[in-house]
Amino acid sequence: MKYDYPTIAHSVIDALSVGQGPAIDEAVALITPRLRRGGVLHVFGTGHARIPMHEMAGRAGGLAPVNLVRLSDLVFRGGHEPAKLANPLIERDPEWAAPLLELVAPEADDVFLIASNSGINGVVVEFARLVRKAGFPTVALTSVAHSTSVPSRHPSGLRLRDLADVVIDNGAPAGDAALELCDGTAVGAVSNLAGVIVVQMLTEGIVRALLAVGEPPLVFRSMNLPDGDARNADPLAAFAGRVHPIEP
């Protein structure tokens, strides 16, 4: 059988590396000075957009001052009843954004990366709106094609891209599935593939920027290498209480 998805994947990666290079550079320039001053990069997404955010946090080769923010934090750290968050459409409800941001408790030099392929759902838009209102800079990872082709689900009519200082376009088509088969069925989602590439480029860019000014970056070593736990002890201690474990 001949598979077409690898060809699509290569085209997505090539388009990102060329077309989104300036936006990624801009995001690196926005984030790096805040990390140098002791800030934390908070990364948030709902639904499948959680996957690239998870990729950036708490992993081997990743930056230590990256805090993964999830709606489930409201249960595990916020004391909310699990049943209230069990609704699969919860990402459409803007009312959960305020308690989530309160739980994050960002400090003065913190910065946010928010991912949503559609960029229209209530909780993501409201979270971005509150972050902006509080004065924190924000990078958005979204599909411009999808976001501009459908109405917002937020009462304001705004989309995530309207509330960000920097917008990185993941290049995904409306609906995300990029491979149309002969009967009209569409498969082959690309937003998370693109998202993983973007966050790894951001990580590389930030680390290079830190090294360029002679500042050793705090990067995690794999905990499955013999020296991993010892090497990670200092980065973990440096951001204890501000960067939370990626599990559960």
C-alpha cells in the first residue's frame, strides 16, 4: 500500500520552517528575556491541542521553566469536583478560564503560549483575554485557515489569534484533516505534527538565544539515563511550586 501522509507531513514541516520562521523568531525574542529574569513560560491547550503543549513541558531536552496548564488542574490542584469537568464540551465554556488562571498564579515576568487549532472555543479565548488583560505577553499557536473560516464561540466574537502578541500559524486546513481519500473521507490531521515541530523550534531558539549571551539554559536530562535524576535536581528545585509535574 502506498501511504500519502508522509508526503503531507514533509510539506507541513517545510512550510513551517520557511513561512513561520519569522513568527517563531519573534516568539523567541518575546519569551527569552522573561526567562532570563526568572519568569516561567505557561503553556495551555485543550482537546488535542494539549499534545504539543505537553511536548514542551517536563521532558528530556526541554526547558525547565515551562509549566503545563490543563483544565484537569482544576480537579487535581484546584479542588473542583471531577464530574463538573467531565463534559467533553467543557472547552466551549468560558467560565472555567478565570479559576484556571487564578490557579496558575502567574508572576511578573511570566509569559504564555496558548494552542488551539480552531482558536474559537470559549475557554481558550477567555483564558487568552484574561492573560492579556493582566498584562502578560502571549504567543498563539493556531490554524489561521480554520480560525478565519468559522465563527467564534466566545461571546465577544474574538478568536485566540486576536488576543496574542505573536501568532504562529500551524498551516492546518479547516477541520485539520489534510488527506482527502477517493470517497471524500478526510483523514491525516496535521495540527499536532506541526505543533510539535513549532515547540521544538521554540525550545531550540530559546536555548540558542540564552547561550549567545553566556547564560547556561536550564534543560532537563532524560530521567531514564543514569545521571538524569541528579542532573535534574537543581532545575526542579529552582521552579518548585511554579512549574508543576506533567503527571497526572
